[in-house]
Amino acid sequence: MLQQSLFPLPSFTVSEITRYLRELFESDEILTEVWVQGEISNLSRPASGHIYFVLKDQNAALKCVIWKQTASRLPLTLQNGMAIEAHGAIGIYERDGQYQLYADAIRLTGEGALYQEFLRLKASLEAEGLFAPERKVPLPEMPTKIGLVTSKTGAALQDILNTLKRRFPLVEVLLAPCAVQGEEAPPQIVAAINALNQEPDIDLIVVARGGGSLEDLWAFNDERVVRAIANSSTPIITGIGHETDFTLADFAADVRAATPTAAAEMAVPDRSELREQTNAIGLQLAAAWRHRYNEERAALQDLSRRLALVSPVWQVRNDRQRLDELQGRLFRNLLHQMTTLRGNTLNLSRHLAALSPEAVLQRGYAIVRTTEGKLISSVKQVHRDDLLDIHVSDGIILSRVEAGSDFKGNGGKNL
Amino acid sequence: MTELPSQLSDLSYEQAFNELESIVAALEGEQKPLDETVKLYERGQLLVQYCMALLDKADLRIRQLNPNAPSSEENA
């Protein structure tokens, strides 16, 4: 029995005490932001769009509400029996006198713990210097042999092989198959990396796995795997999961690629780029040769000009020209002489003409012939009554001898 | 690669390309006797053809590393 007190306790209305409790909840550090894990039951989604369910474990239950705005942004579809962790604030629904969790985020149970473990291990390995930039080894520009650490059956393998074939098939791929998820994955990945490091001539190792949940990728956050990658003497590219996934293996690798395909792209140069490069150097080669060729040609032409200047041929040309000159002079000389001779000849012929019988006849002399044509130069050649032709300048006079000078008495007329 | 000169076919792409680069550098550098220049130029031409042929004809070779079984050839 409660005894009557001298100072009676104040009495509250239900509303007053409920409000008091609510304020108490709302000022509590834990209750205002908390992760609660349990299994979903009594899930209901009324037309309002809000989601109601009960989160429970073996011993207790907690009513939960997700408002419509949050509900539409949930990354997963809630189902009864699902083990989840709900984030939010615990408050009081005054009408029912019911405390409940107003959840604003949901994740699968385990992810949170994994993430914590991830952060813890990352911090520890980072402090150890495993991720330090100075540990990173530059990738070879043109690898000839690539080690590949991935599942033999995964899509990542095909993605990588296809990419290599397309870009640069001049490499040899050495596949070290291993499990990429589950308990057995970390030791197998480590063994594959170590085995490839034992192989001669491996220029580069690609560690790859296709996309998956945080749990699926967990092997690549395993400390053994991270250390094997960090300690690999062969450069390593990781291509694990999708663009948004970061594993500790990525931090330890020399280069992190977003996906297996991207890892293959980073591993080798592109064939078409190499073709252009080779083309360019081929042109450079031709240009270097042409340059030299032109130089040699110019030098040769120069020499040939100089040689021509001192050559006997040049001398001969000089002589030939001199000869031409002499010949010309000779000819002109000859011509002159001929002209002179011609003039002389003309004179002579004129003289000769003056002495010709016709010219004498012109001057009044006559030629006398017998009718037989015999020249008469003496009276003794003719007799009385002989017929004679007397040639004068313009014709012939037929005449008869009357008398000669030795013909006494006939006077004497001498021819 | 049987149609290529034997001394070339031993070269990897990278080796061939590196030699090509040094030949061009030599031709562009200090002048050498002409017959040497001609030889270098001809060798360079061969290397260009060889590199192009490698890029055109190459096939990806895949081998599997398996400590428990003999390595096997695989054409993926």
C-alpha cells in the first residue's frame, strides 16, 4: 500500500505523461539515432505508401514505421523474415501510447559489421604503409606476358580476354584460376598471385572479379589478399566489381581499374594507336632518308659543276670555238680573193673581146676567103676571075678578082 | 610469320619498335656513311612492315597455370 505522503506526488494526465515520455525519448542520445537489427514480421504497406512492420528477435519486438518518402528510396524490397538493420530514431506514438522506430535507412544485416571491419582493416593497413604511393610500381607500356588472377568461369575472364583480343593480341595470357568468393577464395587468390610471381617473364598481373554485393567482393578485403597484392614484385592492376566498388585490394594494387574490362584496357596499349605510332615513325624514317638523299644529291651536283669547270672537255670547247673563228676568217679571206680574181678575169675577157676578128671588122677591116672558105692573106693565092667572099662587119660581099698587084699594069692595091 | 626474314621474326613487337625508334634517331642524328645510312633505312622499312604485320595478324595466346596438372592450351 502506498502511504499518504506529506508532500503528495503530482498527478499527470495521460497526455501530459505521454508528452513527457516523448520528450525524454527525443532528448536521449541513443534513441535519437540508432541502428537496430532484427527480423521483419507483420509487414504491411497500406495505400498511404507508408510501410509498417515489426522488428523482432527471440526475446523482443519493436514496431517500425517507414514514411512514404523514405520508402520510395529504399535500396531493397522488404519481406517478412528478412534480417535487416534499420536506422532511425525511436519515438512515441502518443495516441496508442506506443513507442516505435521511425526508420530512415535499411540495410541487410551483416553489411554494417562488414563495413566496420573494412574501415578498421583499411586504417590499420594504411597506417602500416601498404597503400603508400611510393610503393606503387609503374606498369610496363607494352607487356608481352600477362598473368590473370580470376575465376575460370566468371564473366570477368571473358570480358578481359575479349578486350585484350580487340586492343592488343600480341600478349600471352597466363591464367591462374581461383575462387573469387567464399571462404576458399582468399587463400586461392594469394596462391595464384604468388604462383604468377614465380613465373619468369610475367610483366603484369591483373586481379579481377565481376560485380557483386559487398559480401560477394569480401575476399578482396581479406588481409591476406591485400598483403599478397602489396608484396607482389610484379605490377598488379585490380578490376574488381563496378565503378562504385572499392576494395582494400584496389588500394594495395599499383593501379586500380573500375571494372575487369577497364583493367584489361589499362594493361595493354591499343592496336590502332600503335598502328598510328608505327605509321608516324615510318614517315619519320622516310623523311630522314629523303633529307640525306637530297643532301647527297646537292653535294654531287655541286661537285659535278666544279668538275665540269676544270675538265678537258671545257678546254676542247674553247679550242673548238677558236677553230670556228679561224675557219670563218679563212673563208672570208678566200671569198675576198675569189672576188678579186673574178674582177681580173672580167678585165682580161674585155681585152680579149677587143682583139676578136669581129671587133676588127667593126673598125673597117675585112676578111677575105675563097668560096671554099680558105683565108686569103696574099695576092699570090688568087687568080683572075676567082670568086672571093669578103667578110665585113655586117655581112659577106661576093666578088670577082679583076687583077692582083703582081699583075703588071693593073695598078697596085695591097691588101 | 614465315614470310618475314628470320632475324626479324625473333623480335617482339616492343623490341622491333624500339629498334625502329633508335634507327630513326640514328638517321636524324650525326651523319653516317651513305652505305650505312642505306642499310639503316632498309632495315627501318622492314621493321615498319614487321610491326604492322604483327599488329594485323596477331592472335591472343592463352595458357593456364595449374600446379596440379600440365599446362594446357586453350583458345578462348
